[in-house]
Amino acid sequence: MTIRVTVWGENVHEHKSDVVKKVYPDLMHGTIAAALNRENGIEATTATLQEPEHGLTKERLAQTDVLTWWGHAAHGDVDDAIAERVCEAVWGGMGIIFLHSAHFSKPFKRLMGTPCNLYWREAGERERIWTTSRNHPIAAGVPESFELVNEEMYGEPFGVPEPMETVFIGWFQGGEVFRSGLTWRRGAGNVFYFQPGHETYPTYHDANIQRVIANGVRWAYNPAKRIDDPTVAPNRPVDQAPEKITERGPKLHKAGEQGLR
């Protein structure tokens, strides 16, 4: 079994900032994909904002088992139709991992249905990430805690729905804490949000961060057949009811009609 991963990158900072170019000469999405491709059973390719349809055609998403998403400066440049297409793929069973500032991306906000706001500070401060769910598959092989020398502070409250699990909590040198690894299920799709990953710091070169993302891919993968169109509400005719029934009252809809109910 091979898990097919598409690593989506906004691909803006890497071309505008000399600092980011130096930290990620192979680009952030390239660095993440390269780490995943060193894992057994994972095959990662990349897509970016600048490609036609942002590299996320219907065909590409149909062939993607898990999508990772990093965005920051150009959330508004993501086409609404493409963002909706991503959400529909998740509802149908595609796994998705949102990284760092993707908390404000269109797909994440659509899937959460909340503001997804938080406190932040860019001061290069130390972050200690604590594993709060030791037996969770995403935490496999991850220490009880590990340290990032420099990270952007994200602080509570985090305006998201109550998660299924809180796998990691981050503590920052300035005193704030943040639920840094959270999971949800949306439709048939598994969703994982992971906080570390500010573009000016070498976070995605860190072995523990790479381990968490690889674990997240395996957790988010849904081997079941993808639901073709999770947005429809198909009519079930009387003769297909599990128990025999007799029709009563007036009918407003035709047999076999589909629509949003």
C-alpha cells in the first residue's frame, strides 16, 4: 500500500524573502515532500498556488489520499471554487493536514465553520512542544517533549471547534500556550492541524516535526472508497426502504430526485 500525498505550498515567501530562500533553498513544500518521500509507503508530490487551478484539479485531488496545506501571505488569492473543491474532497474521504498559518486558509475555515483566530507574535522565541496523547498514532516515536529554538508564537484562545483529540500542546518562552496538534473528522475525511512552521525558521528540517507530519499522513489516510459526491442528498424511493411502507399524503418531489435537503 502506498499513500499518495500532495504537498501544497503557497510558494510566495520563498521567492520574495532572502531569509526564507536561505532557510529553504528547496522551498518549503519541497522540503516537506522530500522528508515524506524518505518514509516507507508514502509517495509525495507538490502543487503550488501559481499553477493552473493551483495544481488542485479534480483529477489531482481524486488521486490524492492526503493533502498537506501551507499558506500565509496569499490566503485571499486562493480561488473560492478550488477551496470548495478541496473541502468536497475531504468530505468524500481525502485526508488533510493544515500546517502553521494555514489556520486562516479558506479550506480550513470552511471545514471548521469558525473564525480560527488566535494570538501571535514573531519574536524568534523558544517553543517546547509537549505530547499530551502518548498513545495516539500521530505521536508514535515522538518524545514526551521536544524543543524548537525559534518559532512564531501562537497563543490561546484558538477559535476552532472542540477537537476529537489534542495530541500536542506548545509552550512558548513568553509564557503563552497553544493547542498545537488537533484532530477532527469532517464527513469521511480526517483533519489534522499542526502549529509549528513559521517560514523564517528551519522548522521543517527538524526530525521530530518531520516525524509528526509523516505520522499525520498515515493517520489521515482513509483506505475506504472515496464518496463520489458528498454534497448531494439522494432520494431513496419507497421500494428501496428497508421495511415495507405505504405512501401517504401529498408528494412535492419526483421519485429518484436528488437535491440539498
